[in-house]
Amino acid sequence: EAGVTQSPTHLIKTRGQQVTLRCSPISGHTSVYWYQQALGLGLQFLLWYDEGEERNRGNFPPRFSGRQFPNYSSELNVNALELEDSALYLCASTRTDTQYFGPGTRLTVL
Amino acid sequence: AQRVTQPEKLLSVFKGAPVELKCNYSYSGSPELFWYVQYSRQRLQLLLRHISRESIKGFTADLNKGETSFHLKKPFAQEEDSAMYYCALSGLIAGGTSYGKLTFGQGTILTVHP
């Protein structure tokens, strides 16, 4: 069974730019979660999509947004990048209650 | 509100020694508790969940609702156990039968010396 995949692996952006991160869940999983793992802040919940709808979002500004497609893959968009957005962004998928994580996308904002 | 506390940021033991990674949680409803592990240069992966009551790689964890704890234990640590360990909590969605986001502790870096 293929695991959760994420792209790109890493990218470098400058302040003010916009970025899109992508996630493909495990086949059969309908829910996708996004987490941010910033240095010193641990893993923090960003967004939850299920069956194409946003179900919940964490304590992040509106410039963090996303969507889920009919095939259950998901995108995370971050607008107006700030230096503190530099982090590892993790995607997880689930069908029930156990979340399985992708390898993450390392975002560096200069 | 959901909160998970892992009081030890770093834990060092010698090979063959017992190890216990502490986790305390705060949640008013019915929680589901997990331990995730991240080995060097690998993705975050599930180690065990309280509801399955399994022993994975020799690790066990018992949910103590009275003390709101979910400590991870292994009687004899191995060098390959060296990793970052995260305790996580998921709460039952109000009025539903499914669980939502994971709330993670800050993690404990376990180092097992030869």
C-alpha cells in the first residue's frame, strides 16, 4: 500500500510570495489533515478536509488556506509569506481515527 | 481544549535499561491517545494507540484516566529506539463517532547509548 505522498520535497521562497503544497492521501482515505512543524513550536494543526469540505482549522491566519479535490488529494496555499512561515508542512490522511503522515514539505522563506 | 504535555525534552538511557517516556493530557471528553515516533530522516509514524492495547517493538502504553497519563514504556531499550517520540491526543467530534485533529506534545528525544 502506497503511503501519503507530498510535493515538493522542499522549496525556497521570499517574503511576500505565495506557495502551494500538495498532498496525495493513502488510497481509500477521505480525510486529509495539514500540520505545521516549526522549529521550537512543535507540531500544530492547520487544516482538516473531509469529503471535499473544510471541517476545521487551527489558529492560523486566513492567508493559510487549502482545498480538497474529488480524488481526495489536497493543496495547502500560503499567501503573503512571512519569515516565520519557514517550517516543515506535514500532511496526514485517515479513513477512521488513525492518521498516517507524509514525509513533509520543507518551506524556507528568505 | 486539548492539551498534551511531555515533560522531558531529552531522555538518555543505556542499552538494556528500562525506559519510560511521560505523557500527560488534558481533555474534557473521551480522548484517543497515540504515540508517534520519528526516526532520523524518516517520516512520522504511528507507534501505538491506546485503543488497540498492542505492544509494538516492545513498547507498551496504558491509558490512566485518573492520572490523565499515557506513559510509554519499554523494559529493555535498544540503540535502534533512539528517535523523537510524540504523544498525541484526538478528541471525539461532538455529536459524532469520528475523531478530529491531533494535538501533539512537544516531543521527547530518546537517546539509547551502547
